[in-house]
Amino acid sequence: MAVDHREDNALFLKDTNPFEGLGCDAVRKLGEVVVEKRLDSGATIFSANEKAEYVYLIREGDRKSVV
């Protein structure tokens, strides 16, 4: 059975810059379309010069930039 994370996503977004100033309805709508991905340590999120198709927010863990 799939777990519904919309409420958790909305709470996370509400406390995350630049979304913290949005109203409850806007945050709730964003929370409904957020897709959570879990990546293995060391996984590449995106590469330089790659066309941006998504916005990535890191909820947990560290990130490392390699140029």
C-alpha cells in the first residue's frame, strides 16, 4: 500500500525558504504535487550544463558540488 506524504511535504515546504511566505492553500497545493525521491549516498542529482527540468530540495543528508 502506498503511503500518502502530502501532509508531510506541505509542512516541510512551509518551513523552507522560499516557500515559507506562502499561504496555507498554496503550500497545500505544492505539497500535493511534490515527488519525494530517496537517493543512495554518492548519487548524482544533476550534472553541469544539464537542462533544468525540476527543483530539488534536500530534506536530509549532505550534498557535494563537483565542478
